[in-house]
Amino acid sequence: MLYKNHWPSERKSHFILKFINKAFIELPLPSNINYYWNLGSLLSFCLIIQLITGILLAMHYCPEIIHSFDSIAHIERNIYSGHMLRNIHANSASIFFLCVYLHISRNIYHITWSNKITWSLGITIYLTMIITAFVGYVLPWGQMSFWAATVITNLFSAIPYIGNFVVLWIWGSFSVSNPTLNRFYSLHYLLPFILTSLIIIHILALQTEHHTNPIGNQSEIDQIPFHQYFTTKDIQTIILISIVIFFITTTIPHTFSDPENFIKANPLITPTHIQPEWYFLFAYSILRSIPNKLGGIIALISSIIILYLILLLKQNNIKTTNHRPNLKLTTWLLSITFILLTWIGSKPAEPPYTTLSLIITAWYFTSFLIFIPLHSNKENKIIYMHKTPLT
């Protein structure tokens, strides 16, 4: 059905009100999109939580290796509701990444990368999130924070000719120390605002494309405005995710935390099993699957960059895998692959996990480089052959 524009025209003359009207009030959307499309609003909500809690935590945090660990303890013990503040910041980061992974999987499943600018911005946002979360993980200066920073930054030493120079530049010293912590703290404070800017541009880019739906058509007839039909659904999921975050924060606040990180960093004692947060485990598993350090870095970077290459696939009017059985199976297996890589990343780097990691990593790249393009092109030809002209 069609709808009319009921917002007063004078309110559309102002730039901010015009943007709000276009992006959140009268944005035309297919009437049959489901709750899987609410992930965008959930991501915005998680970002707001991260910004507010992060700024409040920064008021009490001390970026000095002597005092940083103690300042975290001070926040949790002496600041009013400080433990809640820190636990909300830490746990909502996990929810943030969970929503991102679901959001990416939805876009791959429903083939919504037709707008190259929007997709490229989305992957760039994801890369920015990875860097932001990594430098933030170092700030508590616990055992796992220190050794994760040491291991990950040392990987750059494998770059031919300039590797050692890059590592020393990142450290700001001859080891992970106070200059490193100061740099990471500055980046962790700056990057969220860059992330916010990229998300605003991402939302603006969304206004220029046709929105898909679960059945894959792009009809402009059966559309309804974003408000109040979809704002109601968004509010429902935001309330639900708020309850989940509150439950985790108050009941099981350290579910996603490593016990080693509650010990102050000691450069003389190496933890038995060094691993990052759960949302980095899939990349960590890919990194460890290649015995060579440089090969591992290339595989790690390629696992993210490959998401840009999906733009090279030929587009079709049917924007979903629901009607493409082979492509549908491949995307589901790709999701299972991601889960398996995350699980293996949490295991020690020893047989049989190293062998499994290599096999599943090979399947991950094969899915993107061979099976998805192969099935996509093959099914595009079938769709084209059976397409009948409108009369």
C-alpha cells in the first residue's frame, strides 16, 4: 500500500529534521520484513551504551602501567555503581559484536551487498570495531591484556624489511610498556567517534538503495513508513536486549572474561594459554592455522578483506538465498564454519585442534572464493533463462 507524507513541510527545511524525517520517520520499507532486520537499531543502541559508559569510565581511568590496574579496581570498588558501569561496558561489547556477526550473516544470506558503498562502509565499520575493541582490551593491564598486546603487535615483525620498525612504532618503546598503553588509550577514546561518523554515513548511504525483504523482491508498491510500524518493533528488541545486558551484568558479569585478566600484568610470567576475547577467536584460529608467522598474518588479514571481494559477484533481481538451494546451503555451512573457528580458537594450539583449524580455515576461504561465486553465477543463469518479460 502507498502512504502520504504527513510531516509539515516547514520541518523538512531544517537539515537535521530533514535527516531524521528521511531516515527514521518516512523511510519506506517493505511491509513484510521481520525481526532479523532490527539488528541495525540494536547496533546503534549498543554503540550509544558503549559511548556513554566509555566516557564515564575514562573520567576515572589512569593510563599508566603502574596505576592502570589499580584504577580499574578503584572504579569497581570505590566509585558509586562503578562495578555496574564497567560490567555494562564490557558485556555490551560482546552483545555489540554478536549483533554485528548476525547483521553480516543476514546481509550475506539475503544478498544485500548490491549497494557497494553501503556494504564497503559496513565492512570498514567492522574493521574499526575490531581495532577499537583490541586496544580497549589492553587497557585493564591484566595478564591476558598485556600478553595479548605483546603477541598481536609482535606479528607485524613478520612484515619484510619494515616489520621491526612497525612494531617499535606501535610500542613507542622497546617493549609493550607505558607509551604503548598511552597510545592505545588515546586510540580507544578517539576511534568510537570515528566509528559513530562512519555509522551516520552508513545510514545516509542506506537511503539511496532499495530495501530487500525475506522473499527477495524489490517491489515499491507494498511499502509502509518506518515510523510507527517499525519503530515499535525496534523498541521491543531494544527492551529485550536491555534485559539481557542487565541480567548478565547483575548475575553473571564475568561470563565473557578471562580469569587471567584479574591478575596484574607481569612481563616475567607468561600465561599457559593466551587467547583474545570470544569475538576475536575465529580470526585467532585462522592466524594459528598457518605455521608461518607471515602466512598467518596474510591469512588473518585476508579473512576480513575477502568480505570486500564479495562485491565482485554478479547481481540479480532476487536478493535472497531462499530461492537458491545451493547458495543457501553454502551460506549456512559458512555460518557453521564461523562457529567452529570460534570454538577452536578457544582451544590450545595443539593436535587435533591445529589440524582442524587448518581444514576449517581452508573451507572458509574456499566458500568465499569458489563455492559462493560458482553457485551465484550458476543460479543467476538459471534465473535468467526462466525469466519472462512483463506484458
